[in-house]
Amino acid sequence: AMEEDCEMVMLGWCRRDDIALMRRPPSNRHLARLQRAGFHLPEVVAAGSLRDRKLGGLRPWAWSPEAAELLRPHAGDVSATVPWQWREAIPAGWLSKEIGVELLGRLGVEGRGVVCREAGEAVETVETMLGGGPVLVKGAFACAGREQLRVVKTVDATTRKWLDRMIGSHRCVVVERWRERLLDFSALYELGPDRVDLTGMTVMENDARGRFLGTRVAPKWGGLLNEDVAAFLFREARVMDWYREKIPAVLPDLLPGYMGPLGVDAMVFREANGSFGWSPVVELNVRMTMGRVALELMRKSRPNSSGTLRIMRKCQVDDRELLAMQDGTLEGGPMLLNDPEQAREFLVRWEVAT
């Protein structure tokens, strides 16, 4: 339901002459509403119905096995002069939390998560880490903060059962120390044939368990931060040295042959003694991200404006709020990107700050 309901977020990075392939295109009524809101709409086509068109490239959300197979019939339709050719699916490990652990290793960061491929190994790792406080375990292919387990005191029978199930479905888990989160943020990149561009930074809104709720963007990323956190990141951690220099330097060798968008999630946390700490890499997402969508939406909106992209459960939005989101535009106010009449479970709201 989330995948289908959120397909319309691709509107963020589409241009006027693009073709957007969707499993369930929105109604003409909703497209007209988006056009009135200020969007230059792409041509929206149902997935599987695109035939005999000359294409300027292929840009799926991720080069997953499903996307590669869906786009395989169009490989010969792409101009040979453009970089965005069809390709086989990227290695499974690049879509897993394993790749973030590997990135931290290449950066020489100590205290990173441990990848466990067997339940017994995971139990032993969790029990060892519990000596230093609570532990967080993540399914390798979990998304948006889901399929995580916080272990506080001991590995009981319920925890062992969860680990067995998670390793059975994800092939491995990542075990790391649980931290008291103060800030979640992302650095967004575009990898080209011979360069790595930092396209922007965002602040993520997550719930207490680290599950994704939304993304905030502004022309100056530092303006989104608490004053004390900003001072820590920019003066003590020298955060931009990491995202402008250290991380871009290792990405090409870490992801050989990859071209396209990716995001590095990070966080600031509070240490046991009350001081700030941070992890420069919580996850590496080798794909388009909601943060990149929010950044592109900001660039389409009123100049020098900030904005928030948020995913909401449809059942929690009342009729009055729904009505208010019918009038928002790229000039200001809240608006819905996906079609509320078609959405099954989730609504995607973009709001330009007024």
C-alpha cells in the first residue's frame, strides 16, 4: 500500500518532458489539481503500457530486480549518447544495511554496527553489546525505520524468535548500540560517470523508534538545526568536511559502476554523560530517497522557501484537514501529492512554509 500510495512523489524530480511510469496513475482530476498548484506535469503512463518511444534515459527509484525487469524491454529505446542506460539490478548488498556498515569501515569509524548472518551469532553479539547499554537490531532490508527491535536487558525467548524470523527473511541483521536520538539528517548525492555531487542536506522527522515520518528542507540546511546541535556539528564534528570530502572520496570504489542518486542518513545523539555524539553514517541508501524528493520539491517551489514532506496515515486525516490540503500550491500552504480518492492507506503532503 505504501509503495503504491507514494508513487506520485516521483513528481518531485520529474521535468515537463519526462514520462512517469506508475502502477496506478492518479485521476485526471487530481492531475489537473496539481497543475493548478504550479507543477509542470510529466506524461503519466501506466507501467507496462509504454511502447515504441525514443527515450532520453531510465531513472527508476532504485535499480532493484523488479525495476530492472520492468525496464528491460526499453533498453533499446534509450539514446546511446546519454548516461542513463538500462542496467542489471545492483547487487543485493547495496540495497541492504550492510552497505552502510561497510562505508563506516572504509571511513575508519570505530564502534559501528555488526552484521550477523546466523541467529546464534546475533544472540552472542547482542549479549556482548548489552554490557554497554541498550542495543538496537535491524533487519537488513527493512525500510523507513521498520522491522527493528530494541533490546534493553537480556535476550529472551521472544527476542530469539524475532532474530530467527528476521534472519530467515532478510538473510542478516545489523546489531548496534541504541542511542538517544536528538537529530536525524541526510546528505544527498548524485553519482555521475566521473564525479560525486553533494546535492543538499535535509532534516528527517522520525518517531521515537526511528521510523520515518517526514523530511524538512530549507535553502540553508543549518537554519533547520537547534542552535546547540548546530554548534556541535559545524564546530566540533566539522560535519561538512565529512559530506563534502571524506564520504565522496570513498563512494566510487564502494559502489563501482553505479550512477544515480543516493542518500547517507546520519544522526546526532546524547552520550551517557550528557554530551553530544554523532554517527556520520546510520544508513547508506543506494537509490532515490524521500529527502531528495523534498529537496527537488523545494527547488520547484517559491524561491528561497523552505518546506516539509510528510507521509500521513489516511485514517488519521479528518475531512476538514483534507479539504485544507486541496488549496495549497508551490507558492505556499499544504498540498497533497497523491490522489486522496485513490490512496489506500497513506497520504503524501508537501507544505511550503509561508
